[in-house]
Amino acid sequence: MTRSGTLYYPMWLAYAAGNTEHHGHEIHLVDAPAAGAGTQDVITSIPWTPDLVVVDTSTPSIANDLVVAGTLAKAWPRAHISLVGTHVTALPEEALSFSHIHSVARGEYDETIAELADSLDAESGLESIPGLSWKNGRDYVANPPRPLLEDLDQLPFVSRIYRRFLDFRNYFNPNALSPMVTIVSSRGCPYGCDFCVYPHVMTGTRQRLRNVARVVDEMEEIVESFPGVRAVFFEDDTLTANRAHARRLSEEILERDLSLSWTTNARADVDYDTLKLMKKAHLRCLCVGFESGSEALLAHMHKRLHVDRAVEFMADAQKAGVLVHGCFLVGMAGETEESMQQTLKLALRLNPDTAQFYPLMVYPGSPAYDESKKLGFLAAQRFDQWLTPEGYHTAVTRSSQLEPQDLVSFCSHARRRFYLRPRFLARKLVQAFVDEGERIRIMRASRIFWRHLVSP
């Protein structure tokens, strides 16, 4: 969970579970953090003894993920334990060095896990499964990479898996009305910013699209199947990377007269006409990575975006009535006190509806991680140091002029400068007063966030 109380759906696991069921296998999905469940709770909740156990991983949680996988392996000694996620995709042999881990499904694993289940069921070998790393005795075997999934429409609706196994009221994103359901309309991002791990490790730098009719079919089904749902969050890498796709999606929503609010990720380069159409189709908010107010750092991170274009986009978004959540990062190689101040100045000038300021988080598999290691700027020595003792992200890099604590202190300062402005507070009071959905969202996000905002 983040400082704003965000709790994400286990979307990748749910897609893989649905696809594996489509292959004819019995499935069960557990999201222990969302349910407040411990490992023993997970074990007792499974109604049968599994042959295949798939455990999601991340860099900050990898140590605990391995412990949990070990406990599951002891509970089900005949089960095949497979790990998935960005961290083990980047470092599969490290994960396989643990005796209780049998395989790693690298990259997009929807088909890899389904084929692994097929193979275990048939008691056949694992050599023919693309994207799988596994152990053959004492040897590590890395099967050839799996090509990216071209036909995203072959995957079952992920929302159907949520409905069967999860409580959608547990999940929250402060940039969407609550309760909300997370799906995608595309995978992949063609921009390849150095710090963004998913396109480099999982989804690729080429956008692949779902058919917009199928997407809106799922939206309509969500309205019917999730009582009280207020929004959909499109967790695409960058939905607006293909503006024609964004426009077709908006037009399909309008054609069906579907009034469901939605939020998605975007770049700060969407034109006014597209923004206006998306707003008409009930777009609420765009989550936008402005990243930095320094042109030099934007170029260094291969953002392929200029400050003046970001300013133009923000003016267009405000004119169109689209709310914007702005993301600003500090800590790239070359960051200085001056460039951080440029970033804060830009954030205040843009004045998005909400903003987040965070130290650069570099993850294995991303160019930013490789650069930090090469330059000696990686401050963390263990992956569990990616989190504070309280479980929040912290700074793991330094620059030639700044230490990790300098980055953390600046982000705390920037949050206070942004959020404690009378102009901002007045705007939020008006939003909460005139719109019940906004009031619920603001109150839920503020419960945790305010504590971090006022603390030194």
C-alpha cells in the first residue's frame, strides 16, 4: 500500500488464472494483502491440494515472497512452485537458487503458466514451454523467450476472475472514484523511459491493442456484476500512446451511452480534441508522468518530452475539464538541488489536481538500474532496502551531488509545498462539497496521506 492508501488489483495473476482455466484447469486465486490474510490463511482457504502454485513477486518484497513460497512448498510438498513478476524475470537464476522454487515464468506469463499447467497435468517435460526458466537437476535451464501476446482478445475478461475470487471493495486508487475495477485496453509502451520497468521487462516497447468493442463489453459487464461500482481504471502502460485507439474507445463508450467514470495513464502530449472527446466519454482523470522540470534530465531518462509541451498539455487538459494526477521523480544520475527546484517549480506552475513526488525507484531489468549500478549510485545493498520498515518506498539511489536522504527530504518538502497551499485546499473543499463521489475518494485518500503530509 502507498502513502495515499492505494491498493492494486492482482491483475497479472488474475489474467493468468483466467487463461489457465480456459486451458481446462481448476483454479483458485488469493490476494492475501487485500484480504488481510496470513500464509496459513491462504493454505486453509484452498479447497483442494494444488499441483501448481504461482506466486507473484516484486523487488521490494522478494525476500518475503521467497519465504511465503517456502511455506507453501512445505504445505504442498508435491506442488510445483513457480514465481512470476518483473523481479524474477530480470533475475531468474537468483530465484531458482532456492531449493523450493521449481520454475520462473518470465515476462508476460499468461500462456506460459497455462502451458506449464498443461505439461504438469500430462507429466511431460518443460523444454518446450517458451518463457520458462527451470531446474533440471543442478542445472538451470532458460527456455527461449516467449513472444509477446499479439491477440489480447483471446484472454478471458479479467473482471470475471475478480468477481469470483476477490472483494472489489478492498481495492482503491485515489485517482479514480471508489469503488473501482482495474482492467486494460492495451499492453506495451513505445516510449521506453529508462526508469519504467514494465515495458523493459514485461510488456515490451510496442503497444498491442484490445478490440474496443470487447473493452466496452467488459465495462458494461462490470456495471452489471459489481454492485455500486463507480469507475474503471485502465492500467494500460500508456493508453494514449495510440491516440486513434483512445478516440475509438471514447466513441464506443458514447455510442453505447455508458456513463461509467474512468481513469487511465497518459503522456503529457495528448491533443486538445482527443482530451475533449475522452472527457465527453466520462474520463475523470489522467495519471501523467511529467517527471522533471529539467530539460537535461528529461533527455537523459529518454522521456522524449519537453517542458513547454507539458505546459501546453496541462492547459489543454484544464480547458477540456480533465483532471490530471501529476507524477514527479527525483534522483536520476545528474540530479542536483537546482534541478529538483526546477521540478517543484514546474509542479506548482502546472497545478494538476493532485501530484506525487517520489525518489527514483530503480528495478532490475530497467536501464536506470543498470546505470545506477555502473556509476556506483545504487545506495541499497539488499532488495528489502527498497522499502522503509513501515513498508513504504524509499530512496535507493544517489547522484553525484545528492544522497538518498536528500531525495527523501525534498519529496516531503515538495508534497507540503504543493498540498498545503490555500488555493489547493480550497479547491478540494469545493470538490468534496459538490460531488459525493469526489468526497468519498478524498476522504479515503486523506486518511493515510495526511499523516505523511504533516510529518517532518
